[in-house]
Amino acid sequence: MTERLDENLRQLFEESEQNLTNETFADDVMVKVRQITFRQKATWWGTRLLIALVIILLFSKPLQSIGQLITQVLIYPVVELSNPYLVWILLPVNNLACLLLLVGVGFMLLQKKIRNVT
């Protein structure tokens, strides 16, 4: 190595052994790091929110019509009844939505029992 490089290396090692007397340096660095991470998180959430709003605006009509179709299918009665009073009394439980809900709860209970056995 040349003398100049040796001198530079010696100076670097001497500087690394010195203690920093300025304690606010670390505090300033931490404040800047917090600001940068906050900006990154705010940018991340802001872009996701903007994308969600654009999707909602673009697809609001088709999603609304799909929701209406699903609602019309789910309220279809499972058993056709001739008595109008009986129809109104059993309306909350005599539809496809209630049947799907009961099937889902049954699957969840079955899954819990299977997990508890093993």
C-alpha cells in the first residue's frame, strides 16, 4: 500500500474510536426515520384508498345489479305454502339464505368436532 492510503486508513480507525459528544444526533436521526416511515405508510394507505375508490366508482352499477340478483335468489322460498299467514310467519326461515346459513353453521360445527378429535 502507498503511504497516502495507509494514512487514510489510520485516520479512519482513529475516528471510529472517538465517542460522539453530541447526543442529539441520534435523536435527530430517529425523528427523521420516523418521519420517513410515516410518509411511506401514509403513501401506501393513500394509494390503496385511491385504488379502492376508483374501483368502487367504476364498478358500482354492475356490483349493485349483482347484489340485487343475489338478494332475489336468496329470498326464494324453500317450501311453497298455500296459507298466506303461514307464509308470513315462516318467511324468515323459509328461504335459501336461511338454508345456506344452516349448512354453513353445520359445516363449522363439524369442522370443530373434527379438529377436537385429532
